[in-house]
Amino acid sequence: MRLAGGGENDPAILTLAEDSTHSMDAIGGYHEGMNLGNGTYEFDGDVLALHGNNRTSALVLLFSCTRTCQVIVAMGEDGPGSLRFVAIDDPHPDRKRSLNI
């Protein structure tokens, strides 16, 4: 994904682990090497809820909230498909724009 707004369009990876934890890590640009949030996640049908867990961050208001998005899966004919995230509710506008990918 690309970090919109204050994220300067830097590339980042959203990892959803099997143990229901998530992590968002910047992999380039100004934010390279920074963890931009982590916590737990859950699915309810095609709606993904990401629960922030960064209670010690100076940016606690950014990363300690819950945000939801619809996940759309497109299967590939001859190879891997793709995922599209459409933000439903997120109190942080830049992150909401980042998840509309």
C-alpha cells in the first residue's frame, strides 16, 4: 500500500498474521523501517476490523483506535489475485485514504 496524506506516499506493508495480529510497516521513503501501527484484527464477513495496540506511542490517538474496511477479493485467472481495501470507518483521515486502495 501507499501511505496517503502525511505519509508522503511512502510504501508500506500491512501484515495479517494467523494469530489475529496485524502490523503496518513502512518499507521506503521518509518512513522506511518504521512500524506505523500494530494490534489485533477480526473479520465479520467481508468487513475487516483493525484494533490498534500502540498505547505507548506519542501518536496514541492515531494508532490506538479501531478502524474498519471492506475487503474485496479478485481472483486471478492464471495466477495470484488481489485484495482491495475500502475504508468504512477510520478516525484518521490520512490512514483512511491510505486504505482506499
